Amino acid sequence: MTGKERIGNILQRKPVDRIGLYEHFWDDTKKSWIQKGEMKESESYAEHFGFDMDAFWSFNMVADLDKEPEVVEETEETILVRDGNGALLRRHKLHDSTPEHVDFLVKDRLAWEEHIRPFLTPDPARIDFEGYRKVRQECLAADRFFCWSGVNVFELMHPVCGHEYMLMGMALDPDWIREMADLYSTLMINLLEILFEKEGAPDGIWFYEDMGFKDRPFMSPDMYRELIMPAHKKTIDWAHGRGLPVIMHSCGFVEPLLPGMVEAGIDCLQVIEVKAGMDPLRIHKQYGSELSLMGGIDVRTICSNEKSQIDRELEGKIPLLKKGFGFTLHSDHSIPETVDPETYRYFIERGLELGRY
Amino acid sequence: MYKKRVTLKDIAQKAGVSSTVVSVVLNGREDIQIAPDTRERVHSAAKELGYVYTKPRRESSRPLISFVHSESYDQHIGTSFFVTLASRLRSLCEQEGYGVQEIECSVSAPLPSYQTVLSSRARMIVSFNQTFTELCLSQGHDVPLFQVQGERRGADRCSLYLVDDRQVGELAALRLLDQGRRYCAMIFPPLKGRCEQERFQTFRRTFESRKAGTVHIEMDSSAHKEIEAWFRKGKGEGFDSFFFFSDAMALPALRGLQTGGRRVPEDASVIGTDNLYWGQYTSPSLTTLNLHEELFAGRIFRDIRSFIQDGSFYPGETVIRPELLVRESG
């Protein structure tokens, strides 16, 4: 089977020859692996490791596209920047990390309506047509499954007002959050229509939507259903209306939200973060007939660079997860630079060996 | 004894050529290229059959102008532009004492119309049909040719009269932007010709220059039922405005939008193109682009009269600017 056929079937839980293969990496990993002679700068991971799929992140959703990030403070290790969303974020300069949320211009509905909403137009300048075209053509030539990828509404709102003000808004001014989610979902659909009309459709849609942290989702299942799910359903229905399956990524513990996410229509859950409390076997048992899974292999075992630990993790999960033809091999987050290329190769080889049907 | 009259058809059959070729040869027309041995074959066949040569009739002092149209469906249903223009031009020509011959030319089989025009000995041709124009140009036809709309090809050998289609796109886009619209569906047929491309590209460029988005929804310009159904089913739900290649596409969409529960212009603005007569009587009345058929007719007539009076004919391009007709829909 080609990668395109395999992932296409896995997302519908139809018979395949083996489980699928895909992975995410931290930015520093490639630099390190290039230095070690494992990869070339010009190569993609998909090419290098023969992944069944690839994806391209095409949209710039920052509110004010014309605003150059304003450097407020800079040290040897960090840089504090005010971005086009009016958010003040501190980033590490020397390595990859999640930025520190220092302050936000938008703390409530009024500020949102004044500073952000007027900028949210389906401006083609938001779209990287060329990058999308390039990866789409590479996937087409290599028979890989190609996904458009980008964030959905939860991940579009918090860069504007930060998690804290967004979550307070959910409790204190739910209409504001509902309207914001609806507007972002409409904008996203508008931009997808523009992109696909000009460049052609992908094989699937990949939404990144980190809705949990360790042991807890950011919101209750009821809040998810009331405020976020309608926008998810709208974008997923739009994709399904064009015959495109939807993969949804979420870091953190989101099992309590899963009934709503499945009802919203996702076809596949990715990344199933074990260290946050997610259990792929439990999820497979409960949702395996209606949901494909990608991930759920504890990346800490790969980081150990110990084959025995990797064997134990893979042997304990893959024979069960592959039942029902809906599983794709992937770590439960991203591969860091501390993983040796040799170890990663072993992880793939052993995982796919166990994943044969 | 009664002797059957020899016809052109009899001679054509005997000589193995078409009746048109026989007519051209027997009328001594040297301006049309026909091989010498074919001419000889026609004369021999005529002689053998006993054809009596008659003196060619004197050319009428009333100059004849051929108007060559496209098929009548497009003329009457698709757009009012060509019909209105032709009607005004005919009136002007007839007032001046010129004869007008109107011919409908099939796009798929233009040759019979071409032969009819040849045999009519028209002094000028006004073509509303790009296929016919291209046939004339490819045949080296030397009668002055006036082409309305269509492509820019052949502007060195015929007189072209074009709508400023870039201006059409720009005016429509600016109007929608002024109304605060930011996401527009452009309902256009496949972008095959100059007219479609210029309207489309200028609209898109202008609209998107203000951080607004556009999508091309491709529909056949005569698929009125499909257009109505598309809108009725709410397919255009995300858009806040619609720009149509023609009013004939906009009218079924207006109905579809309203039966589908969307209010025009409160929920979405609609702008058509070419000022179809009935657009003023729809509810809401249709905002559109007036292409100024009367200006086209006046300009073409001036050039026709010039040629008849002093033989002057200047191939080239005349571009006429449209005007936005603001009504209720957008």
C-alpha cells in the first residue's frame, strides 16, 4: 500500500497491511541530527524516514499582520516581544520552549472588539500558498497522505488573551468566548476555501488544539460542549462536506472531553500524552470502533535511548492498539534532540514490525 | 421544348465543388482566393451544362452591412448586451439608409454563415461572434470587420470594441469594500476568455488589496437552475458578498438566497454585470454594471459611416468604460 492509501484507510478504520507511521520533532532535533550526519538540511523528516504522511502549516492568524513584533526587553538568554495580537511573550533564545505569557492587551470583550476583531479578515496575505503547494506536490509525488494543518479556535483565542483571561471569560462572559470561537471558525473556513480553490485540496485536515494539561483539561466537559464544540463541529462538518477526514491533536489530559470531540466529528485523536495521564489502551477500548488513534507511545522511553525500554513500551501497546486498523505509530509528543538517531530508527523498525497485519 | 434551367447546384455537382465556390467563380470575384484549376473546372462544367451567363446585377447603391450574431439562446437569455447594442446600431444604420443583414452563426459550425456573408457581398461586417471573426481573419477576408467584445487577437486587422472589463471588476470590488464586505464569492464561468479573466482578476486584486478574501465558485453561465439550488441550499453561507459574471447568473442566485433564508443586502450584498433589463424589477433590485451599449452603437456607427463616406478604416481597439448602477442588492 502507499502511504496515502494506508493513512486514508486508517482514518476510516479499514484494513491495511501495517499500522501507519508519522512523527513530530522539536526544532533542535534536526539541527542536532544534521550535525551528527544523520540528515541533510534540505531533507524533510517524511522523506528521510519514509513517513506515510506529511502536513503543512499554512496560516498566519496573528490579528495585525502588518505589525512588526516589538522587542520590549532582551537579555542574553531571553527576548520579550509584543506581537500582532498585543500579547507580551518572553521566549528563550537558545533553545525551543513554550513562551512565558507576560501580559495581554486583550483581557475582556471590549478590548477584543477594539483591538483584534477588526483585523480578522480573510486576507490572502495570511496564507503561505507557496509552502502549501511545495509540500502538497512532494506528497503527491511520493504517494504520501497530505494534511493541511493549523490550529482550531481554542488555540486561536488564547494567543490573543492568554489562557487565564480566556478561561475567566468562559466562566464570566461565555457569550464573548462563544462569539470569538464562532468568528475564528468562520475565518478559518474562509481561508481554507481561498487556499483550496487556488492550490487544490489536501487529503485531510489536521487541527492542533491543546485543551489539557497534566491530569486535567482546561475546561469542564459542559463548557467544552457549550462554548468550543459548536465551532469544532462547524469546521469539522465543513471538512467532511468536502470529503476530508479530520485529525485533532491535543496535548494534555483531554479524556473527559473526548465524548464531545467524537460527537463533533473528529476521525482521529493525536497525540495522547501519556505523561499527562492519557491512556491509549483505555481510549482504544472505549472509542476504538469510532475513532482512530495516533501517538500514545511514551516519549520518555525513547528519550532513554534504551532498546529494552522501547521494546517494553511498544510490545505492551501495539498488539492491542493495532486491532481495528485505526492506529498510527507516533510518540506521545515530539522527539527531542536527546534522542539518538539510531534509537529513533530502532523505534520505527520495532514498532512497524509489531504493527504488521 | 422546355429546357430545365441550369442551377449553381448542378454546376457545383458536376465540378465537384460547393455552390459558394461556383457563385464566386461565375460572378468573377477575384478578391477571393480560388485555385486557377478550380476556376477552370467550374467554367467548363457551366459550359457543358449550357449555363447562360447573365450580366452581374449592378451593386445596390444602398450599402449592406452584415451583423453576425451568436446563437439566439445566448443572445436572449445569457445577456442583453449584444441584443441591445445590435438593436441600437441597426436603428442608426437604417436611419442613414444602410441595409442591414442579420445572421446567426453557430459557434460549432461557422462555415455556412461565413459563406452566406460572402455571397451577400456586404460592404462591412459587424461581428458579435468571436468564432466568426477568427474564421474571417484566418481566411484573409478583406471586407472591413468590426468585432464587439471577445479577444484582442486580430486588432491589427479589424476594429475591436471592448468593454473595459478591468473597470467592471474594480468598480464592483470597490462598491463591496465600501459596504464593509470582506469575504466575497465570485460566481464566474470557467475563465477561458479575456472578458472573464479581466473582470475576475481585477476584482480579486482590488478586493484582496484591502485585506479581504475571495473565492472563485465556478458555474456554467447558463446553469441557472443549479445556481438557484446552490444558493437555496445555503452553500454560500460563509460569504458576505457575491459578485456575478453576469446578471443572468445573479438573478437565480437572488431567488436562491432569499428562499434559503438569507436577506439581501442585510446578510450579503449581490452585484451583477451587464444591466439586464429585468434586474430593475427584482426585489431587491439588482445592483449591476451598465456597459453602455448606446456608446458602443454610436462609436461603431461613426466608424461604419466614415468607411462608407470616404473609405477610411482603421483597425484598432476602442475600450468603453462601464458605470456602476447602484440599486438595492448591494
